[in-house]
Amino acid sequence: MSRELRFPDAFWWGSATSSHQVEGDNRNNDWWAWEMKPGAIHDGTRSGDAAGWWSGRAESDLDQARAWGHNAHRMSLEWSRLEPTPGVFDDEAFERYRQILGKARALGLKVIVTINHFTLPMWAAKRGSWLWPELPERFARLCKQCAERLGDRVSRWATLNEPNVLAFMAYAGREWPPGLGDAKSFGRAARAMLEAHARGAAEVRRSRPGSPVGLVLNLPVFDPSRRHPGDLASAKAQDWAFNGAILHALTTGQLLFPLSLRPRPLEGLASSCDWIGLNYYGRFSVRFDPRRPGDAFGRHDQTDTVRTEWTDWGQPHPQGLIRGLRRLSRLRVPMFVTENGTWDAQDTRRPEFLRSHLRALHRACGEGLDVRGYFHWSLVDNFEWAEGWATRFGLLALDRDTQERTPRPSAEIYAEICRSGMLLDE
Ligand code: BGC
């Protein structure tokens, strides 16, 4: 006998995209320049036309989402288009976003807009990216412009996407621009992004009172591989550096190591979120390794994990979604799952990935956790950063030569859930 797992009536169902990954021809940002560096993109591809959103494909993809019963969408804005030179805002670029947002509204889709999803304009990159002391202030000015010019078409704002991931990949690591590979820069960049978030959120609230503004975090699970004190300590340390310190900062307004060398407050941070987004992909199993001081003496030692030669999204672990939501509930604001998905061009793993995570999400709602919606990553195959086009996350498969779309079987499975507001526990 199968059981009906019903979600709350007003639940938001949708998928997520980000500007650089779908728009195409974003030549004026740090990623476009990074893509030109030999070896930077593992499969040798570039973002190129991406999924053609800027030149007109956004609208038909949103039509498709609506036809599948989605009632919401999460997207982001491209800073390098909106402010191509410092202090000069581009009316035409704002107009293009007004069109896309207008289309979403006409379809009855609620929209979460992330003001910045990883990419920076070249002028900011040339001055030091998130290590440029002026960037938080510049970001706050951008937020004000966005809220004023687009706010009537946006349901919820997110300032930034995953400061922890960006600080890790691009400042501690060398995988993403600026690729500093310097552990100390992790804390500085993450702190700058938290400051930018707090200041940006204040601007959105000033310009659009009543329009909820929040932040999107990626909280993977770090579990010890064995019941071994070394594994336990290392898993705990990795979790603190990646997840815990930022969560603590958002909850208390206090920056602790590695966000700051000595404890100190960050103005406006403690009450900066009206809501919070969780991006969740998987679990890392941490094993003590004395040769890895830079990774808190731990390596990831796991089977059945979703990885390429370079990147590991972790083991699929639906229970981790509940654990992430429980942790975020400490902020006492509504929560959304703003990304969850897996790369799978053949769509063999995705159906079970989707169902198992939605079953977990249903349990989270049953525990009384205040989750208001779910956004699958992603609506359409897109440019997956350093992985290029090798990893396909879309409900729609994209043919890059023709821009033709083909729905993957999971899209229909998800559509059934969106339309009925429930899934069957079989
Ligand atoms: C990011 C997306 C990315 C996805 C899959 C998330 O961390 O927000 O931009 O495409 O993961 O790797």
C-alpha cells in the first residue's frame, strides 16, 4: 500500500537557475575571463551562449516550468550587466530583467531573486574581488538599485548565494576566480560577503519595506567516517569552518575564527534575514589524515558518491536535508530549499534522488520545521562552473548546438508532485 505524503497547501514548487550559468554572452565578468585560461574549465568548454536566456530563451523555459505545474522560480541577476562600469547602471539591462520577471508574474510564478550568484564585474575583479575593501559598499548600492527598479516584480530577495562555497573554491582554493589558493583569504572573503549581505539587506528593506530579504547557504553534512577520535575531530572542524562559523555569525552577529582572527561583532548581521535558503547536495564522510593540515586533517573517504574527477558533491543522503533545516531553524525565520539536485545526463539516478529528498522534506514539514518551498537545481542544463558542460543538472536537457530542449523523465515525475502537492511513499 502506498501512502500519500501531502505538502502544505501554499507550498512553493519550482526550480532554480543563475545568471551566468544560463544567460550566455556574459563577457564582462570574472568568469568569462577565467574561462579563457587554458585548463581552468576541466572539459575545455566555455559558457558561450549558455542556455540563451539573455537573448530570449528565458521566457519559453518559464512557460515550460509553468506547464509542469511549478508555481515559483528562483533566478539571479548579473551584476556586470546591471553596472558595467563602476557607478553607472544600465537601464536596458534592468529592462531585460523587468521583462523576464514580468513574464514570470504573468504566468503566476512567484520569484525569488538572488542579487549575486558568484560572478563579479571585471572592474571589481581587477580591484581584488571580495578582498577589495570597497566591495561590500558597492554591493549595497547595487541592492538599492535592484530593489527600487525591480522590487515590484520580486516575491523574495536573496542577497548572495553560498558565501561559504565561493570563499572555499575561489579564495582558499584555486578552482574558481580569483583562484588565490590561500587559506587565510577564506575568512576575509567570507567576512566581506557577510558584511555585503548585511548592508545589502538593509538597503532592500529601506527601498522595499515588507519585501522579505534573506541569504542562501549551502550546508553539506560532514560525518566522521569511523568512530575514531581523529575522524570525529576532523569532521567537526570541517563542519565548523564550512557551515558552523557562518551560522553562528548569522544567529549571534558575532564573527569567530575563521571569519575573524579575534571575536568581534558585525553590525546589522544578527537580524539580517527575514528568511533563509538551504542548498543541499550531500554528505561528506571524513577520515583523519595527518598529511592534510589545510583540510583540518581530514580527507573525504566515501563510496556511492556523486563526483567527477575534480569535484565531489558528496554521498546522496536525504536525511541531511532534514539535518540542515533543523540547524537553520535556529534563525527562527521561514526556510526554503533553494537548490537540490544531481548531475545525471541519462536521468538514471535523478528520479530516486528527487523522490528520496522530497520524502525527507515531507518529514521535515511533519516535524514542524517552517519550510515553505522547494526549488530543484536546475530547470535546464547549464554552465557548471569549472566542470563546464560535463555535468548536466537540468530537468530539461539542452543541445548546445541547436539550443533545443528535451525534457528528462524526472521532469514529469516532479511535475506530478508540483501539480498534486504530494508524492506517493511507495
Ligand atoms: C551552486 C550552483 C551550482 C550547483 C551544482 C550550487 O552550489 O549554487 O551554481 O550549479 O551547486 O554544483
